[in-house]
Amino acid sequence: MNAVGFLNYWFVVVLMMIGFYILIAQGNLVKKIIGLNIFQTSVFILYISMGKIEGATAPILNSNWSVYSNPLPHVLILTAIVVGVATSALGLSLVVRIHEAYGSVEEDQINEMDRSV
Amino acid sequence: MMSHLPVLQVIVPLLAAPLCALVRHGRTAWAIAVASSWVSLWMAWKIFQLVQADGAISYNLGGWPAPIGIEYKIDALSAFVLIIVTLVGAVVTPYALKSVGREVGTSREALFYAAFLLCLSGLLGIVVTGDMFNVFVFLEISSLSAYALIALGRDRRALTASYQYLIMGSVGATFIVIGIGMLYVMTGSLNMADLAILLPELPSNRTIPVAFAFLSVGVCLKLALFPLHMWLPNAYAYAPSAVTAFIASTATKVAIYMLLRFFFTVFGVHFSFSEMQLGIILLPLSLIAIFSMSLVAIFQTNVKRMLAYSSLAQIGYIILGISFFSNTGLTAGILHLFNHAIIKGSLFMALGCVMYRLNSVELENMRGLGKKMPLTMGAFMVGGFSLIGVPFTAGFVSKWYLIQGAIEKGLWPVALLILMTSLMAVVYIWRVVESVYFSEFDESQNDDCTEAPLGLLLPTWALALLCLYFGINATLTTSGASLAAANLLRIGS
Amino acid sequence: MLAVAALLVVRLKNLFTVAMVTGIYSLLSAAFFTLLDAVDVAFTEAAVGAGVSTVLMLGTLSLVGHQQKEHKTVQLVPLVIVTITGLLLMYGILDIPPFGESDNPIHHHETTVHYLEESGHETGMPNVVTSVLASYRGYDTMGETTVIFTAMVGVLLLMSGRKGKGSDCGEGDRNGR
Amino acid sequence: MEDNVILRVATKILTPYILLFALYVQFHGDYGPGGGFQAGVIFASGFVLYTLIYGLETARLVLPLRVASLCGALGVLIYAGVGIATMILGGEFLDYDYLNSHDAEHGQHLGILLVELGVLTTVFGVMVVIFYSFAGRREAK
């Protein structure tokens, strides 16, 4: 395979890993959710890249076109986007409750408070 | 009507959930939840019988034939897991009335049952589906509702536990999505049966093993296999009792089901165990899980937490059975899915009774409880003995198969280790026995402590009696499990 | 551009800025989706990623404060995990069918062919994405609707309890000893 | 923000157009990009704007939390209800062909329209509920 063929995917992997790093390395609970968002959005790019055909058009049937990009990844990702936003909404409401209960959204401070009781 | 059973199995609780949210009246919502969970159990039983008699059932959603639309496929294994999930659901919902009323508060009861039913239908959806992406969607339904349910615990640590579970769970789910994407890009299909045909035809490549790795890690995060178990102990320990009882005995089981489904049906036995050497990876991991988690359990002072660690060890036993990659080993694993579900269900429900009276499940507060709550502690002991694997209890049967599987493979040290870790279970259960039966009750602390109400006791004892019944007469469970195991191995070869 | 936005999120400590940058990231990826012919996805990503998520983020930040604590230590373990995962993915991608070519397996599987050739007269909708979403894989979409509903139930369960009520926030009750 | 005349008037003018655009997105989904989910989000964003400018109290008079959460539950019921209906009519779950006994294509059309409506209802209700919940937390603070 030529280099250009998968460089595109590799770039997406880099994005994914930045998101993943934010998710597991950052101590701030809100930022973790942001990391999750970036991680998931990058996975979406990966999927959509799979469906692309060079020189094709969006999969809306039209008599002027004959080559369409693959619609199935689009459908899957539409579902995944919705699932993602549902997860972040729930996660953020947990963060709000944690803030009310602990007065902090930093992981290390919360862990310390749990240890001291 | 009967031909629609596979989809109704999922749809009934799924429809009941918005109804619960609509009525907004705790009691009515509870009644809806009980009715739908019992209907689910009945349907699961019907499906189980059908599958035992005529083999796998397939159902095309939307009327579209298999790879184009989404297919529901129920084989012996799915039918067996359906029984586990619905059985626990049907026992926990009646139990929830008192327990949830006390621990969660009446104002949020209706929504609680909505979330509970969503969790139930999500788990059922994972089990019946034959489509990879559909697995992900229903996985998220069950996980999101589980996060919300766990966060309802009274202790503020329930919130952090739930948050941690959310993060780990979402990472797991995203890994699964990556894995599915890689399978999809190589084959163009999302249907499991279709994938099973297409994957072996592919020329040797580097993508499928990576997809395999991502799916395995993703699912292992969900099922809390050592070393990906960090989220579980706190989540179990601080969730409301009814939630712990339900989630502990179903969610990880369904995750193990997913693992089996991916390894055996999608990738095939040959790929999973010969090319990827899965047995060699899983065997040490499960042994470490069994040993270290049993050890940690011994030193817990919170009984709920102790049982959570013991759950991690039990998951190890199940994975151990799978890693033998033999008919007996697999039967043992699948059998233990069921037995562990009813054992842990009864134990956590007994603890819920204690929680109801004492507001605590700390070992020191439970001193002398054997005299105050003899029936509750009796149920706990039945579950506890079963967990250890005392003869004539359910736990004994699955351990028996497990040891047989180990000996068949010539793994004598493993068989010995199973016996040894059972002794460790004796130690931590004994700590409870000692505290409950051989110490004096502290009257000053809580003087109106009596037996738990009947609404809690009956469901607890129902599961405890099942633990005994399936220890004495195990034909039903073993035949179901061995049929499932045989099916899995045949599909692959 | 996307990478710049993502890296900014790692570095920045003011969470309001981070939330805005995340919104920009979503918007950029929406633009990218349009380039890749996924107009429906782009639309949704713009509405959800850049819209709803950002609003939710800002709403949360206004409740929990927006300054992140400084961390001095470099987090080594996560870095190792991330590197391994990333390298594994890159390794796996080596054998993925090349980007943008029309003879890749996914474009020739019977599902795709069926969707593109039959959906026009089977459902009578020119937008194939809509017909796959609502009909061929309508069950997934029902699951998706249920997921959203689950999120609502969850948020209501978590947020409807009155603030400061003992049993709700649980200021480390007796279990906490 | 509540006493800025320009914002208040602009919101009053904009809101109906936002809602109208949402309906356009909803029904144009067959021909172009769009559909129930996007429409639901846009519909909800109309209310979010309204809430931001006129305050939570006023917005709750227009659309009480209970009604919004009702919408959230109703949408799922509509969607699954279509499935049940097709089952009663003799098809499999969500097989829209059976919705119209003469013409399968019309049945599909009707089915897709109905389920998209279900999606719209749920997404709209859920988004509003989530926004209210977060905003309500702030006012309680």
C-alpha cells in the first residue's frame, strides 16, 4: 500500500490518542469528559474515512451521479454521536453532583478526602 | 405471538420504562416493573425451551433479511444467559419496593424503576442480537442506566464510583467501537454470522488481530477482568442494595457472554485459540484474579466490598473455565455464570436486608446479628456456603466441573489452586460467621433491630433456595450449559 | 488544525477556553465530514458536538468553576498506555484497505450494494442515509432513541433531588467511618 | 441578560424561525441531510435561547419540565409503538411494509415519517430536560 493511503488513518490515530491521553491522564473531572469527547470524535473520523470513495458524492440519490460514498458508516456514526452526547450529559451531571458533595472536581483532592474519612 | 418472542423479550421492558417515567407514581411504576420483569422471565423460559427443542432461533428486525437488516439470533448460550438475567431481574424487582423506598427515597422511585428496566432491556438486547453494532447500542443503554443507578447510593463515594465506572466503561465501549470498525472495514459486514464466514476467507493480515485485541480489551474492561477491574469494588460497595444485587449478578455475566460470542462465534475457535493463543493469555490472568482478589477480600471490613472483591475472583473462575478451551471447561464457565449470579444475588440481597435495618454493612456493626435477624443471616449463610463450594450447593457443582476441566487438561497445579482459593473463600465467609454468630449484639447502638420485612426476605430466600436446589438437582443447569458449550465449540470448528 | 485544537485542550488550564476549543474541534471535524461526503454526520456533529456539548460543558463549568489545578508531574503511566494503544492501532491500520478507493471490500459487500441500488424504490427516499437509518437499521435507531431517553432518566435521577438534602448528597454518612 | 432590550426583541423574532427551521430539517430529511435527531436538537436550541434570555422561570411557564420529560418518554413510545403496530399488522418488528396494505413503498414512507417523529419528540424533550436540570442547579446555588 502506498504511504498516502494510510497516512490519513495514522493522523486520525494521533488525534484519538491525544483524546485518550486527556481522558486518562488529566485529574480534572470535566477535562476527562472533554478528552472522551475528543477521543470519540476522532473514532468517528476513522469510520467516516472508511466510507469515502475518491470522486464520489454524498449518498443522496440523484440522476446526475452514479458513484456514492458508503452510507453505512454514516448511519453508524450518527448513532454513535448521539450515544456520545448522552454519555457526556450523564457524566457532566455526575461531575456537578460530585462538586456539590466534595467541593472539588480534581481527582487527587477527592481521593484524599475519601481516604481521610 | 410466539414467533415474535425474541424481539418482545427486549421490547417489553424497553416499553415499560417510558411508561414508568410517564406515571411518576412510585407504586404504579413498581407494579409495571414487576409485571414486565416477570413477563420477561416467562418469555425467556419459553425461548429456552424452544431453543433446547429446535435449535437456534433467528428473527429479522424490520423484515430485512440478515446482513442487510439487523438480525436477532438466539442459540443455546443466549437462551441460557437470558434466563440468568431475567431470573435475577424478576427476583430483584419485588425486592426493590422496600429497599429502594428506604435507600433512594420515594420521590425518585418511578424514575428508578425506569432506569432499572432500561438496564434490564439493554442487557437482554446484548444477549439476543446477532449484529455487532447493535451490541454497542444496547451496551450503552445498559451502561448509562447502570451509571445512573449506581450513583444513587447514599454515600457520596457512590458518585465518584459511578463516575469512574462511566469513564472506564466509555473507554471500553469506544475500544469496542474501534474493533467493530476494523472488522467492518475488512469485510463490509456487521452481522456476526456473516462475519464468521467472511473473516476466515481473508488473506493473512495485521488488522484483524488488532481488532481482536481492541474488542477483547474493551469487553474485559466491562467485565472487570484483572487488571482492568479498578472500577468494580467501589461501584458495588456504594450502590443501593437492590442495584448491587442486580448489577453484580447480571452486568458482568452479560459482558462475559459478549466475550464468548466474539471469541467463539465471530472470530471462531481456530483464530481465537490457535492463532491468538487466547488460552495462554487468559489462564494466568484469571489465576492472578482469583488469587489476588480472594486475598484482598479477606482484609475488607465492609462486607459489601468484601463480596465485590469475591465477585472479581469468581469472574476469574469463569474466565479460567473458558481458557481451558475444552467442552468441560466451557461448561464449567457457563454453569458458573448461572450459579454465581444466583449466589451473589442472594448474598447481596441479604446484605440489603441488613442495610435496611442497620444502615450499615460494616463487619463490626453486624456483630451478633445472627440472633436478631436469623432468617436474613440464614440466607446469607446459604449463599456463603455456596460461594465456598460446599457440597449440595450450587457453587459445588460448578467448581466440580471446573476441577474436572483442569484435570482433563493435565493442569494439576491449577486444580490444586482452585481448591486452595476455595479455602480463602472459607476464610472471608468465616469472618462474617464469627462476627454474626459468635459475638454479642451491641444493644446500645440500635435497639429496635429485628428481622427484615417479608417483602425483602421472600425474594432473598427465593434465590437462596435456588442455590440449594441447583446444588442438589443440577440437571437443568448442567444440560443447558453443556448444550451451550457444545454449540459454541461446534460453530467454531 | 484538528491536531492543534486537540493539543490546545491538553495544554490549556482555563476550562472555559478548553470548552470553546473543543467546540472548535467539533466544528472542524464537521467540516472534515463534509469533505468526506458525510453530510448528515457533519450536520449532526455541528449541532451536537459544537452546539449541545459546548452548552452542557459551559453549563457545568459555571457550576463547578473553571480553573484547573496545576499539575507539575508528567504523567508517565498514561503516556505509556496511550503510546502502546496508538502504536497498536497504527500497526493494525497497515493492512486496512487504502483510503478512498472504490474497490475496497466495504463498498462491495451486499449490504452497501443493496442500500445504494434498492433503497430508492424500496423506501422511496433519495437520501440513502435516512432510509438506512430509519428502515434497514431502524432498530439501531430505536436503540439510539432509548439511549437518549436513558440519559434523560439518569440526569433527572441525579439532578432532581433538592440540593443539600442529607440523603441526596450524603455527607459521608455512617458508612464512611 | 434579562433586561437587554435588543436581546429580548431579537430572541422573540428569532425563536419562531429556529423552530420553523427545525421542522424544515425534520421533513426535508428524506431528500437532503437532516432528520429527527438534528431537528430535535435545533427545536430544543430554540427553547434554550429563550431560556437564556427570559430566564428559567419564564421558560418553565411556556414549557414545564414535566411536559418536556413527557416528550422524552413519548418519543420512545411512538418509535416502539410503530414496531408493535407492524407486528399486529402481521409483519416483523419495525417492518414498515405492513403499514400500508397496498403499497409497501408508501408503508415505508409512513413508517420512516413516524419514527423520525418519535426521534424528534424524544430528542427535543431530553435536550430541554437536560438543559433545565443544569440551569436549575445554578439557580439553586
